[in-house]
Amino acid sequence: MAKAVFHEPFNFSSRKRNVGWGVKASEAPQTFPEELVAAAVAAGAATRVPPRRKAKSRSNQGESDS
């Protein structure tokens, strides 16, 4: 799934599955399948939101040196 901010309403019918979506414009990021987000960005109806990265975990976190 991919996130994007939609600037205008966007209707999309999948070429891979028998499904379609009607997306309403919103300032908040919305999550949809990559296929839909790619088509909306190409049509100029949306802007991608980069994925959030998890913080790096330390391998020795919580261990004590005894």
C-alpha cells in the first residue's frame, strides 16, 4: 500500500483486479494500492507521501555488561 495526498477527486479502475475506487480530495494522506497511487500521481491528481522509516534499533539495547 502507498500513501498520497489527493488534490482533486480521482476515479480509478484496476487493470489487475475487478475493482475500482473513487477517491475524494483531502489534505490528509490517504492509503491506497500502489497501482492507484501511481496512476493518480501520473495524472497530476495526487502527490506521494514518503514512507516513514523505523528508528534503528541497537543490538545491545537492554543488555548489561557484567
